[in-house]
Amino acid sequence: MNAAVTSITPGSPASGLNITPGDILCKINGHIINDVLDYQFHSYDSRLSLEFKCPDGSSKPIKVNKPEGSDIGLTFETFLMDDERSCKNKCIFCFIDQLPKSMRSSLYHKDDDFRMSFFQGYYITLTNLSPQDVKRIIKLRISPLFISVHTLDPTLRSYMLGGEKGGEAIGTLKKLANAGITLNCQIVCCPGVNDGRELSKTIEEFIKLGECINSVSIVPVGLTKHRQGLTALRSFDKDLALQTVLQVGEYGEKCLKSRGSRVFYCADELFIQAGLELPPTAYYEDYPQLENGVGLIRRFITEFDSALAKNKSVKTTALPKSLVTGTLAYPYLKKLLLTAEEKYGTIKCKVYAIRNDFFGESVTVSGLITGGDIITQLKGVDLGTELLIPRNMLRHGEDIFLDDITISDVSEALNIPIRIVNQNGADLFHALMEGNNG
């Protein structure tokens, strides 16, 4: 447990009390504090009795009065107040196992912590939960959770996750659903493994679990060129993508009629591979699987079109710009920019689809584009006065690509200023309308 206080927020209920950095929070109202879940759950009340352990080993009781539900104002060594749990599975499709060697160590960390699933929407497998963990999730109502399921056949799931715990954890999933914990699930669909009839069986089992299954995304397996020594898998082709979209769509329509939500959604990539138009905005309801690439492009288009329609200014920059993206989204971004140019003739922005040489050409999403590929493919190209780069290409909260190349490195190599654009259509539109940031 890392419940040692590192700082106290000025003006918070804890400020002005006899709490100092280094004190370890042990109990709140008599309840042992194991991690951030206990801390948030037991600190909700307006009157609290805190028990700390001081660096010298002595105990320190503290009384706190605050508005109900407000934060005490303590910061700890780690967000979880505990060590983060990692994944011990050997999934046949694991993307991390397909990374090239010698990348920074943090990229090889496999998340599988139910607390991060609740707080950050990370997908977990349930294979490392103890019976006490399950009881705690139910008691504290840790909901929603995001679960990587892939199949509800115990034998097949054990094979796909690389161990017996994969199949055994299906019982945990059902127990959580039966206890009323809301679950958002994903199926990484591998041709010849859990597609076709197996996919139908999985969907039908999900339906039986009831409305605690809030959403399920069907995502095509991602395969890089660095799969030496791993299970032989194949990618989706156009026919199989079309078959899968139609198959999932039928179940979605049935659920829409029976419970008012389609529940089951295919990732954008499957629609594109199948040669189909993306569904309209209403199809995605409240976008429950956006982080899995379900409706990401449609929402981006909707945001861009809305910003374009609302804009009343006729003052636009004549400075030419460039935008990079992955090959998957390229046609859609190109069409959006043409629409903007037709309305505002002085907007000039060229889109460049970056081929993924680092991971392999079958990897088409923009979030896996590297700085090295951008430099190599755009070296010597006239990019205008500014290069727009989507934020999802960068490590969260930093300016580093997956290959450790920085934004400054790219800017220097291409001799051009760079503007980071959020994954939001309105942000892209406003970036086009603004002048060069120099």
C-alpha cells in the first residue's frame, strides 16, 4: 500500500489540520484503507475520523468536517495508493507481444487492474481477481467495468488467453453481471478462432446475461509484422469483414427492439474493410465504445460538420497547412477538408496518409503512427506553413511518439512548426481557421 501523504491541497478540508507529508493514512471511520477505492468510498461522509501512522511509528487521529461527497484534499505517492496489477495472460493476439524489441520499457507493461478499469476505462480480463476482490467490487458497487471477453466458451477463452484462468474467469463475469455491475465488453475477433458461429454463440450468451451487459464492441485483431514465434493468425479480408458487420448488425437490431439499445457494435475498421458507409450518428447512441474505435470517425465527422455550419466568419487564413493521419481515416479527412475548402476558398490543407512501416502496413490507425515514419515519408515535401498532428499519435500527456521521437524532432527534421490537434472534429476545423502559430 502506498497511502503515504505527499501533499495537502491548499484550502481543502485537510488543510490547516495536523497532517504532514509522510503520514500514512490507515483508517477512515474505522475502515482499513487499502487503496483509492477504499479512500473514495469511505471518505464520502461529511464527518470523518482519520487514523494516520507517522514516520516515527506513532499513531495520529484526525477529525475532518467537510461537505458530503467532497474530497478531503490529500495527495498520495501513487494514484491507486497501491501497486498497479499487470496482466499475466499469454493472449494469442496480444498487441504488446507484437512490439519490436528495444522500445521504452513502459510500452511493454500490460494493464489488468480492475481499479484502473473503473477509473480510466482500461479493459481487464478478470483472471487476476481473488474471491475477495469480487466481493469488494460488488460491495462497493465498482461500476461500470470494462472487460476483454473475446468468447464466453470456457475452453476457447482459455486457449485465447493462454491459460485455464481465462475460462474460469467467465464465472466471475457472470457473477458480476448477476450482482448488477454494469459491464462494457470487447471481443477481439480473430478469423478462424472466435468469429462466425463462435461469435454468434458469444453474442447469444451475452444477451442471456441481461441489461448489465451495457455494450459489446467487436474489434478486428491487429497484427504487426513483429509476430515471430507467436500463434499464427490472419487478418480480416473484405468478405469476412462484410459478413461480420452484417452478422453483428442483426443482433444489434434485435436488441434495439427488445431493450432500446443495440448493445453490439462493430469497430469502424470493419465497416471500412467491408466497403460499407459508416452508420449515422444515431446508430452509436451515446458512443459507449468510443475508445475501441467504435464510432470514432463518425463522431469526428459530426463535430467537424457542426463547427463548419456554426462558423459565421469569412476571415480565413490563406496560409497553406498539412495534416497527417493513418491510412484508415485518410479518405474521410480528405473529404472533410475538401468540404471546408469549398465553403472557404482560402483554406488550404493537404492530408497525408502515413504508411505504417514501423508496425507493418496492415496497421492502419492513426494512433499507432510513429515519428520516424512521418519524417521518412514527408522529408522534402512542401508542407506549407504548419503541420497538424493528431494528439492520439503521442504518449498521453507528453510530446513523444511510440518510437521515442519527439514533436521537436519531427519539427526540426521537416523544418516546419507543428500544431497538436485533439481527436475532435471541431478542434481540427478551428486549427484550419486560425493563422500560423509560428
